[in-house]
Amino acid sequence: MHADEADIDVALVTRLVAAQFPDWAGLPVEPVASSGTDNAMFRLGDDLAVRLPRIAGAAGNVAAEREWVPRLAPHLPVAVPEPVGVGTPTGDYPYPWTVCRWLPGTNPVAGEPGLAHDLAAFVTALRRVDPAGAPKAGRGMPLATRDAPTRAAIAASEGLADTAAITAVWDDALRVPPRTGPQAWAHADLSPGNLLVRDGRLAAVIDWGAAGVGDPTVDLIVAWNLLPAAERRAFRDALDVDDDTWRRGRGWALSISVIQLPYYQHTNPALAANSRHVLTEILAD
């Protein structure tokens, strides 16, 4: 998916585990189907998962996730990854990597009903966590800081989406005043691929690489990348979101999706399809 991506396969993971975690050597290693872009995932036996950054830009998240996700876990209503080991770089693989407990569940399908209240409860709980000393969220900045890459992506999406309509929505989002008030925790990448459901309920939130403190409006993106239109109002009401915040959240969803669409249209079909879904839902609004 990236020009500078590390070569990662089952053989590599098997060697890394055998060399650095001999107690787990011999456990079967299987690739996990995922729309994730920064990390490759492999199942290790029945109870573990191996997560390896694909690119240098994601490698720095390993230490932050190891430190902060266990601190957040007691405050959240759903499961989060539990790291049980951190691997070190080798001659075969240049980045630190993680072994976590395997979390059961499946990724939800965009438009799947029934998750609005669970997602609102998760976002509410996360925002209540003390932000003191926390890292900055990867997407916790003012929306206007994304203007240049978003407009470049809109231009690159000509023929893939209604770029004139998308530009109008983006212009509207930028007219919203920046958020004021205290900073708060945000996951910053609430997408279907980072959520697990069981028996129709939200069971876990994974991939905390972008998480941190900043403007938590970015977590509203799940209203468009996952929730059906009929459930957006329930999600919004549960979070008590005003009009400006909602428009800013919609701008975040648009920016993320339109940047992803041309970049991943050939290399990550699942993510590109979700990006098209988001843009369609936004324009329908």
C-alpha cells in the first residue's frame, strides 16, 4: 500500500517470534484480513495477535500504545488491546512490534444498525479520562490545518466522486469556528476496521496509534463511516453535539475519506469502498 513499506509475511513473523519469544515458538501464524494501512496483523495461536508497523511513520506508535492503552482500559466500557510483549528491530525487520491478546469479534459493516448508543457511550467514557500528560492526538488539530492536503485529494478524486459537491461541503466545514474549551482524549480513527462487534454489540476498539489529546471532534467520523443515516441523530443526541461541532465532525469525515480514496483505490479496496460510502453519505446529508 505504500512505496516504502516493509516486506512482512508469515515466514518473517515466525522467525521474529521464535527468536524473541521462544515460549511462543511453534504456535501457528496466520495473516489476518484487515483494511488497516499502518500495521500488518497476524494471529499467533488461539490467544495472541502480532502487530507489525508497515512504515516508519507508524513505528513510533508502538511505545505510545504500550504505555497509554493499558491506562485507558479501566475507564472504557469495551475491550482494548492488551500488549503482552514488544519485539525489537532485527536485520530482517526494522521496527519495534507488538504481541497482544487476541480479541474476539468481527468488524461491523457500514450501515449496520444497533451501534449508535454503544459508540456514544465509548466516546463519552474516553473523553472523561484525565488528559494530563497524554500525547497529542494524531488528528486533534484544528480542521483548517488539513485544507491543503484535502483540496489536493479532491482534485485527485476527479472522476471518482462529485468533487464540486465535496468542495462545497468542505468549504462549509471550514467556515465553522474552531473549537474552544479544554482538550480531551480522542481515539482519532474510529472506522469499521478498528471496531469489533459480538452479538450485535460493540465489543472492542482496536488500533490506538492515532489516539491522544486534542479536539475530540474527530471521533464523530463514525457517524458517517459506519452508522446508518437513521441512527446518526441518536448518536448525536447522546453526545449532545451542537450544529457547529456536527459540521466540523462531518468535515473530518470528508477530509479523511477523500484523502484515502485516490491513495488506496488500487491497493486497499475495502478502505477505498468505505471512503466512497462516507462521501456518498455526507452528500446525502
